Amino acid sequence: MLNVYEMLKTAAANYALYRQTRDEIANLPADIALDLGIFPGDAEKIAREAVYGKAA
């Protein structure tokens, strides 16, 4: 079983990955985002699903 320290460490790492992913998607040039079919306004949702998985 994970102890509290390991759980906090994992949560912090996941949040850092979420923020990095969100920022990279939000800052994509418009032409690249369109080519990928990504709307930069959906960066939070896309990053959340990529890091934490799709909500049920």
C-alpha cells in the first residue's frame, strides 16, 4: 500500500505533467492545431484526459 508521501509525490508529478501538457496544447500555433484537429480552447480538457484518464 502506498504511504502518504508516495501518494503526494505521484499527485504532484501528475499535476506537473497536466500543466505542461495543457500549456503546450494552448500555445500551439493555429495552423498546427488545425492540422491536428485540436482547438486550443480545449487544452484543459485534453490535458486532463491525457494525464488522469477519461472520466466515467
